[in-house]
Amino acid sequence: MSQSLGRPWRQASARSLLLTVLGEFVLPHDRPAWTSSLLHVLGGFGVEEKSARQALSRMAADGWITSERSGRRVRWALTRRGRELLTEGAERIYAFGRRRESWDGRWVVLITTVPESRRELRHQLRTGLTWAGFGSPVPGVWVSPHASREAEAKQVVEGLGLDLSAHSFNGPYAGIGSERTLVDQAWHLGELAGQYERFIHDFAGMRPRTGDPVLLAQIRLVHEWRRFPMLDPELPLELLPPDWIGIRAANVFNDLHNGWRPGAQERWSQLGST
């Protein structure tokens, strides 16, 4: 199998790669994937067969996928839970960075604290609020310029049983301090810009051949891009540096994803028919 991806790539886990493959090729057509197809693709990224099979078993145990036997072969279909979770993620990933809503100047501020001793709960809170686009300028305080996302924050807080000790406020920035400083403290845009630069550098010049190279390139492209909705809160243009690189990175992703899709889908279909 060709592994000609053009540039070195950090190793990704088998489970994480499987999620990318399922979301890109299985979810849109709602057709099961043969074990052989999944092993072939993951092998192209250096994942050993044993690790790939273990990842499949664990995802099945978690209720994401279910196996179907056809003679001596096995294929994997998304469960209802798997489709719902991947659909939610796909909507966020593929639309990410393509639009910037006009801003009315309002912020939502959430105050909630979790004891240091409850590290897992702290992690769940941070993960949920970060996915909703919130940043934390100081411990216990979360902010977002998207006032409409207060509902998402409420869902996260209530889901973790923290709603009785949390408080939220909604309104424009007042006269103490500056919004620019608040943004810098909450999101560290310099680090984010560096990651966007690396993304553009890694992908903008890629010209994969047909067959496995374009299939693997498409998977790698989506896999790398799906990190950014967690990292980038999609701030209004008024709060971003001039010529924000995230907009250029989104254009690179969309152009390449659309350009490589036919070839990648064709190769995936070939794997499913063998």
C-alpha cells in the first residue's frame, strides 16, 4: 500500500482515525464499512492490525458502531447513537470557519468553580465549554462574545450537575480594562495562529495521486482540521487581528476537501467492492 503523503505527520490514535473515517465516508451514505477497508486505511497511517481491531471492538462496546457478519466477512455500521454524535461533529467541522456572524457587542459571562480534587469533573467542564466556544481569562470565569451560546453553556453545566453553583451574565463590555486584553487572556490567539500556519504549510502544496494517496490525504486533511473547532472560538472580526490567518486556513481546507473528495470517494468505494 502506498503511504506517500508528502510530509511527515504526527502519529494519531487508531480510535481517533476511525472516527474521522466513519464521519467522512460512512456517515454521509449510511453504508457499513468492511473490516478489510478500515484496516487498509488505518494501515496506511502506520496503525498495526491488532491496534485497529482493538479500536473497533472498543467503539462497539461504547455503542458507536455495531458489527454485521456476511459469510466469513464482517462489516461495521453506525448505531443510532453513533450517527447522532458524528452528525453533530460533522456539522461543526465542515461548516467551521466559513462564516462570521455580525456581532452586536454582547458577551455572555459564566462563573462556575469545581474543586481541584475533582479533576475529572474539571476536565469535562473545560472540554464542554471549550467546544461551545468559551474561553477562560481567569480561573472560574468563562466568556464568549456569542451571547446565543449561553444555552450551550447551560446544557454543559446542568449535565455535570453544577447548575446550582453557577451564574451567568449577558451584556456589553463595560468601562474597566479592554476587550483586546480579555481576548488575549482567554484564547491565546498567537498560539492558535501558529497552528493555522502549520496547517497551511502542510497541506497547501499537496498534490496527491489517485488511489490510496488521495484517500489518505483526504483523511489526514479532515483529521487535522477537526481539531480547530475545539481550539478556535470563531471570534467576531472586530475582536480578531487584521487579516486573521484562520480565514485563509478555512479556505485552504474547503478548497482541498472539495477538490480531493471525488478521488477519495472513488477509492473508498473500490475498497468496499473488493
